[in-house]
Amino acid sequence: MKYIVKGIETVPLLLDGLVTTLLICGLASVLALAGAILIVAARRSGKRLLVWSVTVYVTLMRGLPIVILVFLLYFGMPALLDLGRVSAFWVGVIALAMNGAAFQSEVLRGAIARLPKGQTEGGYALGLSKYQLWRLVLTPQILPIALPALAGEVGFLIKASPVLSLITVVDLTRRSQQVTMQTFDPLGPLLAACVLYFILIGSIAWASRYLEGRLTVGRAR
Amino acid sequence: MQSATQQPESKAHDIAVSLCQVSKWFGAFKVLQDINLEVRTGERIVIAGPSGSGKSTMIRCINWLERHQKGKIVVDGIELTDNNKNVDAVRRDVGMVFQHFNLFPHLTIIENCTLAPMWVKKVPQSLARDTALEYLEKVRIADQAHKYPSQLSGGQQQRVAIARALCMKPKVLLFDEPTSALDPEMVREVLDSMVQLAKDGMTMLCVTHEMGFARQVADRVIFMDRGEIIEENAPTEFFANPQHERTKAFLSQIVH
Ligand SMILES: Nc1ncnc2c1ncn2[C@@H]1O[C@H](COP(=O)(O)OP(=O)(O)OP(=O)(O)O)[C@@H](O)[C@H]1O
Ligand SMILES: [Mg+2]
């Protein structure tokens, strides 16, 4: 009980770490979704080289521990390209986005595969353009299918983000460690970080369920 | 059907659809073999033939859902080529009704019917809705306008699909086995709507096994086998007097 109170008391000290985590994960998720859409588009392009490259990319990203990717971008790439010091914050955003794009593209691909058959030809037969087909017919059906899994991927990114502590990003995890060093309390800051991560991930799950309900509204099925 | 104010070459438009020496391959397999077919405006054609004979592929070439690799397809004076403008123009003129309806499940019935007119033809919403209700009325389903497709029976969904196609005011309607996915008791209501259309003078190409429908409305029955049109005739002749062995074999299986 004492520890819980202490943990909660420590929460305000961690807020700037929370903001960093939020910023990095928010930016990374948006970029990841954009990347995922490009990957899916490339996969569907039918252009051999393009399909092949993004397939390799997705396989690599899914197989690569995210720490290695972060180290490659933070230490490896600047050395290779002679860049000097790079921003740990942006490396964090880019690493999580690169990883997230691969996973989210698989989610989108799965959702597209679950569309009822005949939607595309139904749209084309009515004279819709490709853009209109995707905007008016396919995307509104893909979203509710993909949303829970996409939210899961965002949660996954948040849980992966503490790895950025290793490259000097003062995120929620690293901030809790700093507080520990200042207060010599090993437990309180960690508990506080726990609570904040839980709230963060929980609210994403909640928001996705809410949105899913809104998106499927009226559709009896 | 023909408007009075047409240019001298309007005679070409008496032909709604023409296929000339059309061939298509799936890989090494030749699905369509030098198909020749001319459909006059207002004509009603029923296409029959055994499974896999290329019936669907042929009519799907007419609105570019499948591409032919050889020969020439002209719809209402527009040749189907890689040119996107032509494809768009042809698709605006040609409606299609599918075996599995292909309604949009996330849209209500009325939204299914107004989507294409509003986005493709830029018809104002209120006008599009009026038109949609008119056609829904015609297929006797206007009272369901605000439901979603999944709330309707198969027969009702197929009638919505017909109304949806009509809302684009097409010059030609293609049907690909519109009743084969339906429970038997729902076939009649869909056929009734199709008969009504035929009476209104719509140019129709129907792939169907409903030989009663063929007898009732078709001007010509076309029999396909292995990618070829091997026989075509007026329905009475076609059923009474099939010429080709394969036609006879097919009819003996299907008509009883
Ligand atoms: N996308 C495709 N790729 C390869 N082969 C195909 C494809 N679509 C159809 N075929 C083949 O082409 C042939 C003709 O098919 P089609 O669907 O046109 O026949 P159908 O006459 O409509 O038959 P059914 O009565 O079963 O609908 C069949 O042998 C079929 O297996
Ligand atoms: Mg077929």
C-alpha cells in the first residue's frame, strides 16, 4: 500500500518523460501507417522489383530485434555516412516508424484480404475510378476490420519505445530511472511508470473500440 | 431508345455492342476463341453453355473487367482500348448485375444506388435520391431503402443490384447468372424484374440457365462451348431445333 501511494506521488515527476514517449510514439505511429499504406500499394502494384523489395523489407523488419535497428540507425548509420551526431529523438521516431510500418502493412493486407468478394468489380462496373473505389468503397470497409489490430500495433510500439533509453532519449522509462537516482527509491518511479504505460495503452485500446463502434454503426452484421 | 437528334453516322449506334474476332488467354489457356457478336440496341440476348465455356469471361470483357488480347470490342461507338477515357466512358454506359450481387455492405440501399451517380456522373444528391427511389420502386423494394444489404434477402439484394445498375442509366445491361446464387423461391421475383426491363426496351446480355426466361424475352440465344459461340438462334428455333451435337447434349441436361 505504502509503495502504491509512493508510486502515485512520483507520477508528476515523470510527466515530461511521458510527453516524450507520447510524441515519439504518436509521430512514429502516424508515419508507420503512411509507410504501411505505401508498402501495401507497392505490394499490389504488380511491379516485380517493387513487390520484391518491399517483401524483403517487411521480412527484415519483422525479423530484426528493434534494439538492433535503433543501434544501427543511431551508431551505425552516422559512422557509415559520416553524419556526426544525430538526434536521438528523431532516430527513435524513425526506428519505431520503420518497424511499425512493416507490421501495420501486414495488418492492412489481412484486412484487405477479408473484404467481401466482388467489391472491386462491383465498383468498377459502376464506373468508379480507382481512387473513388478505394476512398468510397474499400477503405470504409477496411478501417473497422483493421482498427483493433492497428491499435494493437500502436500498443506494441509504445511497449518497444523504452529501448530508446539506450540512446539517451529521456522517455518515460529513462525518466523514471533518473528519478530513482535522485531519490534513491528503486520502486516508486518504476511503479509510477507502470501506471502511466497502462493508462496510455489502455486508453488506446479503449479509443479503438469506441472508434470501431462508430465506424460500424448502423451496419447490422 | 434512339434519340432523334443523332448524326448521320448514328447508324453505327444501332449496334450497341460489337465483338469482332475477340480472343483471350488465361496464361496458355485460350478462354475466348475469335468471338464475333453484334448486339443491336434494344436486343435481348441470352447466353448459355456448359460451365467453363467462357460465358462470364466474354461478358466481363464488354465492361473491361477482363481484357481481351486480340480483336475489337466496340460499345455504343466507343472502342475498348487501354485508353482510360474509353474504358470510363464504356463503364458509364454499361451496367452489370453479378451472381453474388456485390452490393456495398457499409452503405444503405439508397446509398448503394446514389454512390455512382453522385461521384461518377456528378448528379446532385437530391436528384440522385429521387432517381434511386424511382428505380427501387420499379423493382418493388423502395420500402427497404434505408436498410443495409445484409438485412435483405438474396432476392431483394439482387433486385437492389439491378436498381443500382439502372441508376446509372446504362445503355446496356450485363447479367452474369443473376439467379444462380438465390434460393429457388426467390428466383421468380428477380426474373420478374428482368422481364420488366426487357419490356422497357433495355439492351440486355444475360448469362443464365433460366431457359424459361430465355423463351419469354430473348431475341436470340447464344450457345457457347470451349470459348466459342457454336450456335445462335431465336429461342423457339434454338430449343426446338438445336443444330449442334453439343447444344443438344446441353439442352437434354438442362431442359425438363
Ligand atoms: N482469372 C482466371 N485465371 C485463369 N483461368 C480462369 C480465370 N477466370 C476463368 N478462368 C477459366 O476460364 C474458363 C472460362 O471461365 P468462365 O468463368 O468464363 O466460364 P463460364 O462459362 O462463366 O462458367 P460458369 O458457368 O461456371 O460460370 C474456365 O475454364 C475457367 O477456369
Ligand atoms: Mg460464369
